[in-house]
Amino acid sequence: MNIDRIRIWIKNQRIKKKIMLVYFPLVVIPIIALGFFSYIMNTDAIIKNTKKNVLDESRLIVMKIENVLSSSNASANILMQDLNKETKLKLIEPNESWQDELQTSDYDLLNRVEDRLDIAMMLFPEVDSAIFIDRSMHVYSTNPALITGTREGLTSPMFRVIQQSNGKNIGFPMQRRSFWVMSKGDTVYTIGKKILDLETLETLGYLLVNINEKTFESVYRSVGSLQSSVYYVIDERGNIVSSSDKNRILTPAEQGAEVGGEVSAAGTVEKIGYSEGRKILYTSTGFEQQGWRLINETPLRELTRDSRQVSIVILVIGFICLLLAVFGAMILSKSIATPIMSLAQYMKRINEENIDKPLEVGRGDEVGILAAGLNKMMGRIQELLNRVKNEQQKKREFELALIQEQIKPHFFYNTLDLIYVLCRSGESDEAGRATKALADFYRIALSNGKDIITLREEIQNVENYLKIQRIRYADLFDFSIEIPNELLGCKLPKLTLQPLVENSIYHGIKEKGDFGHIIITGYKQEETVCIKVSDDGIGFSLPELKQLSLNNTDKNSFGLSSVGERIRLYFGEPYGVNVSSKVGEGTDVIVHIPLNMKGNGQNV
């Protein structure tokens, strides 16, 4: 109801107000849409570019961190070779226990081993510190501070793992510990290795190489275009092992762990999540070997700051344009409404006066074009009225002919005479069939006043007619009807086929003087149904054919021209009747009707 009231209210408004009502949303909606979609599109573009840049940066960071780990493993392998050159290490007797003094008393060996450790540190600056423990538990280090907590280290699970290894490099998770580190507060990644004699594979000692977490942090500390963008590394358990925020190290990564869990070790993925009420873009890049993942957190609000500013500028400019548009709409409505009101007065005059009187066109603008078009339209209306009048006249004439065709007094009398003769001759069965066919024929022909019937009914009507004529002219012709079932539901004017069959009998086969055949077939061509009535009678020449069908102006008969004209009145010009004939060979009459009736369904 509210929508109907609004529609009625709008219809009753003056043209000036209608222009304003239409013009206002046409200006406001595009401006709002422009600001909204520009924000959305710019935001999407920025996020996509940020994703690409962050992923590129992440791959570079991962590659550098992996290089650090590879260099540290290489340093351990090189130290193994260097320590194998120290023959004194091979002479030291194995001793799984230790004395009060854990440092070796062989200062010459101590200096040479620590020199080799120092040289490795120089060649591989990624290594923060290194410590070597020979098989008599003498300790060698790159810094005296590393010896602190050795007793605790020698009993630690980490050292037992190294002792039980087979000489391969073993990476221990990032951790804080109180032994074999430069400072107790340091977070280190340690590579442990059992040093074997390359010839005898006997144990020479145990090597630990430490990488400080700050080494990893230095790789990504200065990377990133946004200050609020944060990088950190998580391990396979989802704990942070490296971060610029020291308080987060060795704590669960929360959202970052969930993002990291969605990607394989060497893959990349991005996801938008929430943290502390903020919308965050998370990206995750996997490491090849360690099972670690590099996570980047970028607040979306920082990314879309410029987009919001652009949208605000667009809305401000749009508001200014709106004011200008409203002012322009007022001027435009005034310039349009005045001539339209004049045209409305012209229309009122036409309503009061004769429609034959044209409007006076005194201007060349749009209103003048409308006036000229109105004059042309009035002429076409008058032409259509005349055409409708002529068509109604034709329909009345065909109605008289159809009534006469329905009655068909001669056919009725002749059939009654036939029935009488059959009864007198004792052929009661034939008389009964003729009576039944006559009754069925007139029941369908009359059709309770309907003019449109189905093709099934029309075929039944023709078949009844042919049965009667077949009894009358038993030695003159026979007939066959072949119509597909799928076409029997089509609609057509009644008494369309019967006049064609009657022409075949009286103007074709009967004049032939020999036994003939009438064949009725049906088929479909695209959206058109074709019904063909064929006979093998005497046929017609072209002048005779025109006289019989096309030039038949006797409205008291109901021949080919009447059938074709009725079909065209119902269904339009593409439909009707086509006739082809050859002298001595026969005649084909094809009726064209639509597959789906689109006529007006009115009786003629």
C-alpha cells in the first residue's frame, strides 16, 4: 500500500518536481557509489600489491635465514675436518667422567683447538659462538664465558642426544639456557655434532655451534614499507622462535600459528584475521628443512589509510557537485516544463476536437518534433481504423460463407438420399455407418459456435466426410490420412481441410474418370505445421488454378481463397494455403498454420 501511495503521489506531481525527484538520485547515487567502489577497489589493489610485496620479501628473508643455517652447518662440518688434523686429540684417553678442573691442562692443544674455532667464527660470521668438548671432557671455546654451566651441560638431555648421534648435524630448537651460551638471557639455536675420526670413526669429541636469535632478527629488522608491519618466525609447534619483540619469543603465535598451519613446509599462504579488535593481514612462508614458517602481520587499517582519504575527498567534491546539480536541475526543469505544458494544451484540444484535424507545428525543438510525430501518429491511427473496418467487413462476409458451408444443404440432401437408397436396398449396416458419419460431421462442423478447433477434430470431420463420399462413390476413389500424434493438438479454424478435400473429389478425381487416391499428410517445419492434401486427379493449368482459387470472388462459396484468407486473418501473413498442380498428374494443396496458436481467438 505504501508503494502504491508513493507511485500515485509521484504521478500527481508537476513536471518540475518530477525532474527534481529523478535528477537528485541520479546525482547522489553515482557519487556515493563512486566513493564506495573507489575505496573498495583501491583497498583491494593495495592489499593485493601488499600481499605480493610481502610474499616476495618473505621469500628473500627465508632464503637469507636458510643461508645462515646452511653456513652454520657448513662451519660444523669444516670444524670436524680441522679437528681431525689435531693428532693430540686422537691420543687423549676417553673419559666419560670429569675432574674438578674441566678445562684442559695442555695449553698448546688448547690454543690450537681454540684457534681453529676462532678461524671458523671468522669464516662464518653467522655463528655467534662455538664450544668443543673432547672425549676426556676437556672444554675448548671461542669465549671463556661459554664455559659457565659446563657441569650442567654435560648432564643435560641435549648433550646426551649428541653423544648418541652418529656424527650428523643435529639442530636443537631455539631456547634460553644457562650453560654454553655467552649470556644467560640469550636465545640461541644450537647445532650439535659428534666429531669422529675420519679414518677409524672413533669419537674425538663433541661440537656445539650457537646462532644467536639476533642474527635471525637482523635479517628482517629493516624490511617492510610499513612501520606497523611485523615479521617473526614460528616453529612447527606454533611457538615464536625469532621476533623483534623479545617478549614474544618462545610464546605461542596465536593467529600466526593458525595461518602457518595451513601451508606446507615450502609453501606460501595469506589470510585476513583479527587480533585485539584489529583486522590483520597475515602471510606465511615456509622453510625448506627446519619446519619453520616466517609470519608477517600487517594491520589493514594502515594499508587503507590513503584509500579512506581519497574517498573523503570524493565525497566532499560530490557534495559540491550535488549543490551545483540541484541548481542546474531547477533551471533545466523550468526550461523543459514550459514547452511541455504547451504540448499538453495541444493534446487537450485534440481530445475536444476532431481527430482528423492536425496540430499546428510552429517550432523546431523537441516539442515541435513531438507535435509533428503526433500528427503522423494520428494519420496512422486513422489508417489503422480504416484497415480494421475493412477486416471486420471481410470477417462478416466469411461468416456468411461459413454459415452456408456448415449447413451445406446439397451435401445434406444427397447424404439423406444415399441413406434412403441403402435402407431400401437392405444395406442397413452401410446406412448406419453413413448416418453416424453424417451426425459426427455436423457435430464437429457446428462445434457449439466455436470457430477454432484442434487438428484432431478437423481430421475426424474430414474423415467422416470422406466416409460418406466413399460410400457414394465406392468405385471412384479411396483415401488415407497420416498425421503425427504430436501435431493433433494444434489449433486451426474449423472447416479448413474439408473444402480442400471436396475440391479434390469434384474438380480432380471425378473429372479424371478413373479410380483415384486422396492422401492427407502432416509434418512440421520449425515452428510451422504443414498439412498437405494430395490427389492424383486431372490437375489444373496455371490459368485454371488462378480462376479456381486465387481469383475466386464469389463470397457465396467457400473455396481455396476463403480458406487461405481465414487463416491469414487469424495467424498473419506467413500462414495460409499454397497450391501446386500439374495437368494430368494431380494437385497438392498445403495448409500452413503455426505450431503454437497466437491468433486472437475471435470468431469470424
